[in-house]
Amino acid sequence: MAKTHYETLGLKRSATAAEIKSAYRKIVLAHHPDRSKDPRSVQIFMSATEAYDVLTDASAKLRYDEGLNAEAKRIAERQRQATATQQKVAAPSGPRPGWTETVTSPSTVAADVSRLPGLFARGKHAEAESLAREILAVSPRQPVCYAILGDIHRARGNVNEAARMYAYAAQFEPNNPVYQRRYEELLSSNKVVETRHHHSQLQGEDRKGLAPLVGGGLILLAAIFLAISPEKAVFGKVAGISSWTGSLPIVLFLAGVSVGATLAIGNLLDRFQSLTTTATGRIGPAVALALVAVVNFWAALLLYLSMGAFQNAFNYSTTRIMAGVVVATVTLAFASSAHVVAAQALTWGGNLVYLGALIGWLVADQMKG
């Protein structure tokens, strides 16, 4: 079995950055081609240099460690299967009295795996998580299960566990570019830091508190404008918004844009695409939520809270967007109450604010690269 980079440098996986540097320096002093005449030194030096380059690059080290973890998982699974086979061969024929054996057939596993993406896409996170773990308990080499668990952990803001799940998915299905892309997204949008136990892990980007404050300031200015604007209603024949002025829908939409954009710029939201599509390539539940919000934002909010409470399906980005939209809608509805029926602005204004928030989030996310 080939040596790991740690073994090449004569180190344990818990080695610190200083220990890695020291071990590499010792090998260079002993085996640099300019110093050593031993024909083996060239290969030793090249292997040590490759190991050093990987282990001193935080992102590369994290990828490498995840690969080692996945390989260890595969070896453990092969050993488990070999042990189970030996026990089955050694066991006496026929069931013991009172013994009930539960057998999960490959067809049952395949059916459960095919059902899993649909559960997650419909926002049934609790059911999807439970089913994924049940499948992995009997068949630990199912990449779809790891990908779904990665999406679930990512939605909860647990980027380290999400990265670990995506890494397993990519290891077990290396030809699937989506799994690798999900993993790379987390590495590029988060910092790789070293813990006090000398393990690499992801840490979210520094939050920029000024950006949301700017968004709040823009909403306040919009509220002042609506409060002092002398406009008259222009939608008199449209039921539900008969008291709306011409500028109100524009202000509501732009307020939403400021909410989404400033939250994204402040690193308070995940990448926009992570919510619109899942790791298995399906349309994410956030898309269905947006379609409901176009009809009525408050209905979408109620649906989101219900699914979150009963299916543990809360998404930290969606929660923050929803909260920002609620604040903006309520503020602007009451600010315009001198000229507009507040109930009308409150009932239907959220639709425009939410739509604007999604567009602001998308644009800011694209600008971040």
C-alpha cells in the first residue's frame, strides 16, 4: 500500500505546520540531489516535496485529508463485508429458534435511493435525512445519500459536515461533476483554518456588518419618501391595491433588492445557486417557495415556517431573507399609511419585496464571483 504524505514525511496526521516544515527540511538536507549521491534520494526528495506542497496548502490539505477519510471508510466497509461473509459461511444452516433475521435486498436499497432526492426536493428534510442514514447503515457506498446529507448540513450552516459529505459523494462517484463542484464551492466561499488539535476545517468568511446597516438605511430613506410623498392612488380599479400610488410598487421592489444585495455582500447568505438546485441536480425547494411568494408572500412564509418546524427544513439563508422582507414590508406599509391603506400594502407588498430580495441576492452573488 502506498505511503500517505504524512508517512512520507515520517509524521502522524496530527502533525502541526511547524512539524511538517521541520520534517521536510530534514529530508531536503539528507536527500537533495545536490547533496546526496544515493540513487534513491531523487525519488525520496520528489515524494517529500509533493507531500510538503500538499500539507502546507490549507485547501489542498483539507481535500487530501477528506480523501484519506473516504479511503478509510471504504476499507472499513470491505472489512465489514468480509467479516459478515465469514460469519454467514460459518453459521449453522437454518434459523435458530426465536431468531428473526432482517435482510435488506439490493432492490430495496435502490428503490430507497431513487426516492431520496424527491423527498429532499419537496422540503421533507427530516424524512430525507432519516432515510439517507438508514441506507448508509446497510450500504455505505451510496453517493446520493452523502450528497443529500451534504445539502441538508449546508442548509443548516454546518459547512464542515457538508464538505465532508460532499467529499464522500465525490469519492464514491468521481465521474459526477456536481458533487465535486459542490465541494469546491464550499472551499472557495469559506476560509480553511487549523484548529488547536491541528486539524484543518472550514470557517465562514468574515461578516461585514456595515452592509446590512446600509440596507437598513436605504429602507429607512424609502420609508421617509413614502411618508412625505403627495402622490395619489393610480390603481383605483384593481381590487386589493386600489389605494396604491404609482411609486409604491417601485419602492417596495427596490427595498427588496437592497435587502438581498446587502445581506449577500455582508456574507450572511449562501451562494444563490445552492438553493435553486440540489446536489442531485433537481430544482431546490426554494424555487417552489418563490413561486408561492409571487402569489402571496405571507402564504410562502407560513409554508416555510410549517415545513421548517415539522421537517427540520429551515435554511439559514432563506430565514434571513424572509426576516429582512418582513421588516421591510411592515416598515414601508406603515410609512405609506398616510396615502395608502396600510392593510393593502401589508398584504401584497411582500410579494414585490421578496422578488426584489431574490434578484438583489442573485446580482450580488454574481458580482462576488
